[in-house]
Amino acid sequence: MKLRAYMVDDEPLALHRLGRLLEKTGRVELIGSTTMPEDAVAALISNPPDVCFLDIQMPRLSGFEVLARLPVQPVVIFTTAYDEYALQAFGVNSVDYLLKPIEPEALARALTKVERLRGADKQQPDLQAMLKQIADSLRETRPEYPDRIASRLGDRLCFLDLALVTHFRAQDKLTYAVSQGKDYCVDYAIAELERKLNPKRFVRIHRSTVVNLDWIKEVASLPGGSLNIRLKDEKSSNLTVARDRAREFRARVGY
């Protein structure tokens, strides 16, 4: 009998990818998904799944806050890009913790754990208090931003040092990280990168471009109100700041 699974993640691309991975296993029946944590609360109460794949860092409600609002806790597999929550995740009713981008082998191991625990009573008497404490801690602490980002090339996964990424660009429905003069495909849309990356370092300058401020060499005005950025990479690459983003960008760099 297949596991009934529900997925919660504020990134549509991440939901789509996880859904494809789960379908390929042949071990799971997807009963629903959402990018809205508030909707997840209602869905998990009305139709509890065998397992919930739950992101931790989401706007409005964190994954821990979602769980804190549930009268009965589901078995949870946390999915997130940040590994600093690992100990907190295992302190609640979770059976595994998967870092994005999720690997099929890690997903298979997590499903095996759920199947072994199926039907077991995992409820903890002080769980609600623990969830509230973790949720409060998340609100009080500063968000942690990644130092690396994953790029997939065929069957291989490599990790790029974000300090060496000059910018990200979207082209033909794909997103590339540009580092040391080379393009690396990443599994995030530009809007997702804008939310996930450290805003003190990375700034969105165009609907298709996010730039690393540390790599800017000079800025010049262009006709019509837009700006030109020249990077201090080997190619002295030029990027355009869109007119509707120029004012905010000027304020950020003091131009």
C-alpha cells in the first residue's frame, strides 16, 4: 500500500521537482501540495497524510509554526536549503531531514524510514511546547544565508562558492550562476534566489538578473533612466539595471 503524502514548500519549482521524484519511486500517492503554509494547516487537519514533506523557512509561517497549529502531528520529512535546522528538525516528530536539492537516494532512504514507522505512535507529550519554542526562536534569530549553491551537470552535483559567483541570469527558462567566467545551471528561479540569498550581497537588478555587489567595478547612467554595471571579472562583463530598479539600486550602492 502506497504512502499518502502531502507537500508544503513556498517555492513552486521545488514542489514540482519533489513531486516528480516521489512519483518516480512508485511508493507514494500524492494527495496534495501547496506553496501557502496557511493552506497547509487546513489541509493537514482535514485530511492527515501518512507523511508530510515540509519546508522550514517560508514567509508568514515557518514549517515549525505550521506543525504547532496542528492538533495531531503527522510524520514529517523536512526539506530545506539550510542545514542549521537539523537538530531542531529531529527534536520534533520528523523521521528525516533532506537538504535541497534533494537526491533520489536520500529520498528513498527517508521513505523507507516512514514505511518502517507506519502505524507507530510517534506523538510526544510536550511536542506543542517544543514547537512553539522553536518557532519563537526562528522569529527572534537572524536568518542564515547559504555560502554555497548547488549546480547539476548530468548525474553530477557540484557546489559553487557564492563569494565567487558574479551574478545569476535567467535565459530560455533556465537560471545560471556565473562564476569564474563559466555558466552553471541552478534549480532556482530568479525570484527564488532574490529571497534566499543574502540581500547585503546579492541584489536583483532586472527581472532576469541578480548581481553580487562585491563584484561591481563601476556604475554608469544610461539614457532612459537605466544603469550600466561593469564587473571586475576577467571579461569586464556589463549588466543592465532596469529603469524600475535603478532608484533602489542607487540607494543601495550610494550612487
